[in-house]
Amino acid sequence: MSDPSLYTYESPLKGYEGLEPLPNEKADDGKSYVTPAAAKKSEAYNSFVAPITNGIRGGFDIHIYFLQTDAEETKFANQLWERIRREFPELRIYRVWDKPIGPHPLAMFEVNIFTPGGGEGPYAKGDLDGAATALEFENVQED
């Protein structure tokens, strides 16, 4: 994994300076915010922004961890693995490891994300609503 202190980044608000403040109005769920429509669709819907790679490695690795000693978590993780393969065949997915392997402290499987996907799909929200835990790692372009 790359050392974040080796990189510098522009302000995430570059290009959005001088705009009206965003409203503090809450959406119907009472928790999230109402956000006005953007003037134009972001290029980030089509490709990851630098330094995240758009190459063969994929922009993000999602690691789904589960407690291998818990039969329900193991069953859920295997069902989730199958669901991802069936519903999103374009994603690169690796085998389910039934025990810790390498640097991974628990049983796990990995899914690679190649494009932002237009803000849709299983990788847009990061909410699995289940027993498994997902961690997301960005893959940066190495110079």
C-alpha cells in the first residue's frame, strides 16, 4: 500500500470556488442532505480521477471480510460472492478464502472495480446490509 504522506493533492473544491453555499435542508429520511443538481455531469462518472488508475489493475479493490468461525457469516459471505458474480459479471472477483491468508486477518474475498459505473451498482454506496464487512482500497497510478 502506498504511503499517503508521499502525495500531495489539489483541493477537492478546485473549480467550485465562489459558488453559493449548499443548503442545510434534510431529505425525507431526516438524515441525508438535499443536494441541488450539478450544472454538468462530472467526468468522474466515466473514469476515475487521477491518481486513481483506470488501467488493467482496476481503480479499487474491495475486500469483504467475514468471521470464518461463524457459520452464518460464512454462509452469507459465500452467498454474497455468488450474488456479485451473477449480478455484476463485469467485475473481477477472486475466490473465497475460508481462513486468514497473507496480510488478511480474517477469511475474505476480493472484488476489483474498473470504472465508476455512472454512480450506480454495488460500489456506489458501500452498503452491504449484511454480516460481512467490506473495506475499500484505492489503487493509485505509480509513476
